[in-house]
Amino acid sequence: MTILRAGSWPRGTGGVPAAVLLVLLIFFPSILPACGSRQPADTASTLVADVTARAERRPFVHTIRVAGLVAASRSFAVTAPRLAGASMSMLIVTKLVPSGASVRQGDLLVEFDRQAQIKNAFDRRGEHLDLLAQIKKKQADQRTARARDESELKQAENAQERAKLELLKKEFQSPIEAEKNEQTFEEARARLEQLRQTFDLKRRAADAEIRILEIQRDRAHSAMLKAEDNAKKMRVLSPLDGLVVPKQVYKGGQMGEVQEGEQVRPGMPMIDVVDASSMEVRARVNQADVPYLRIGQTAEVRLDAYPAKLFRGRLEQLAPIGVVSDMTDKVRTFVAIFSVAGRDPVLMPDLSASADVEIERIPDVVVVPRDAVGIRDGKASVFVRDGSRYVERAVTLRARSEHEVAIASGLEAGAVVRRGQL
């Protein structure tokens, strides 16, 4: 380490203190090129230690990379059931299939304590059957009462007819007898009219009584069906063949998996059954890349956790409506779904993945890195090494991607070009 004394200057600094020069280099790095030798202003430059690349004749492939998560095309989410007509009571898990297990269609996935629901279903069934019996008894009693009322009504009709016949003897009876017969007829007619009105009122009252019991019966039947359905919900069977994937839930102040014997609230996710034979990648595509995508395009799918694995994919769906970004409403993303061909044990849900979609391919063309091509005033050029110098040469572009450029003319394969033109 060199110790600078007052009034001493290191050699080779042109009379400038080393500390001052160091400060200038740190805070004003742009003066560094000015301290070196100046390059010629013409198109040819002196060969220096630049980063170079060699033009290659090979296929040019333009791809777009999108990132997403692996998901199953067919899956079944198991959640704690929401019981109809019940409060937010906790459910106790009595049986639970182990995570990672393979299940077949119809296998038991999870079972909850269902004794209370079974008892409730039996009670509701008993109420329903009791109301059915009450309706039958009430209908029988009403039939008996109707027959009695109809008999009484028929008797009143006959009494009115007899009194009416007695009125025909008026010419042969005394005034007192004739008046008695008229009063008897009026009484018989009034009684018949009263019985007819009463008969209608009794029938309407009987219908109302039956209707009340029928409403109670229907309510009891609905409660019975709900109770029986709640009891069935206590056992969850697998609707498909697949693999059991546990869900992470918040419990006891930390994240973990649901275990047998624990209490869960209705609606809590527990496990997923995924069909491992049909996997897909759900990705979000920037709005600038959407015009390049078409249904049916092939893609190369890679997993971030297993970079050596390569899968073939196909764009199956592309959302027609974009999702607004959380940062600004001017930027939108579109959901794209890629099917993954083949089956592999490492293909598990929720793994981060990327899909490289091929949007353009030129089989035989000269290809150079994109930063080796400079564009000025709409004209493209490259700096080609010529001995100890770089010579600028105009080129015609055929296609370009984010990383490479296809040269149509102006550059031959094997030429060494300087990078860093952008």
C-alpha cells in the first residue's frame, strides 16, 4: 500500500493526485473514455477486446415464453360439506385417505362423524310418517262427517217436499190447519237452506284442515330429504381415478394438512384428486404477445423444479377477455391453457412451469444475435471483423425475435460480428 505524503505525486498521473483521480472515476465514469485514445470517425474501427459472435446458417425459430403453473385437466376438490339447514358447526374427520395415495372411482376419500345427521334424518322421517297418518285419519273422519251431513241434508229435503204436499190440501182444510201447514213448509225450507249453507262451510273447513296437514307434511318431507342428504355428505367418494394431493390450510397459527380426528369448518378445502394422466399448464400472456398466439400451436414445456425435463405441449384455450393488471388498468393479461403430452411422475399440480410457443420458423437462413445488429434511420447494419478492424456493413433483415435476427442479405455464414450494437 502506498502512503501519500503532502506534496508528493505518484508518477504517471500527469500531476493529478491519485485520490482526486479515484474520486473522479467513481462519480464521473463518463470521463474514462476521454482519457483513452480516440477512435477514428470513419466506419472502420480498430480491433479491441469486444464481445463477438459468429454468423450461423441454421433454422431461425421465433418463440414466445409464457410462465404459469401445472394443473390437472380433470380434478375433484374435496371440501368440508356445508350442511343444509344447519348452523356453522364444526365437523370431525373420522377417516381420511393418505396424501399421495392412488384412488379409484368410488373409493372413500374422507368420512366425517355423521351420528347426529343420521339421528336427525330418522327424526325427520318419523315426523313425516306421523303427518301422513294424521292426514289419512283426518280424511276418514271427514268422509264420515260428510256422509252424516249428506244424510241430514237429504232428510231436510224430504221434509220440505212433505210440507209442500200438505199445502195442496189448503182448500179442504180449516184456516188454522192451512196456516200451520204454511208455517211447517217455511220452517222446512229455512232448515234446508241453512243445512246447505252449513254443508258448504263444513266442506271448506275440512279442505282447510287437510291443506294445513299437507303443508306440514311437505315441510317434514323436505326436512327429511335435507337430513338424509346431510348424512350422505358425511361420506365423500372419489368420482374419478387419480392421485390424492393434500391442501395446505391455516390451523393452529400455521399452515398444515388436515389430519384424522381434527375438526374442520364447513367449506374448508382438504384434498384434491387429480387425474395424473392429463395435465396442463395455465399461464398468463401479456397483451403484447396475444396477437402471435393461435389455438393449436405447439410448445415446449419445462418445469422450473426439473430443468432437464422437456415435454411437448399444445395451446388448447386462449381467453377472449383480458384481466386488468393490479398495477394499472392499461395493461391486461390473458389466460392460456396448454395441454401437456405424456405422463411423468414429476408432473404434479402447482409446479411452476414455462411454455415456449413457436410462432415462426425459417429453415435455412443466416442468424446472428439481436444485439449484433444496429438500426439507424431505418437501416440495419453490422460490424464485421476484417483483419484487425471492424467494418460496418449494411444488411437486410428477414425476421427477428427477442434474441436473434435472421439476415436476408448482406452477410455470409461464418462472418464474425461485434455485439453490443443496441
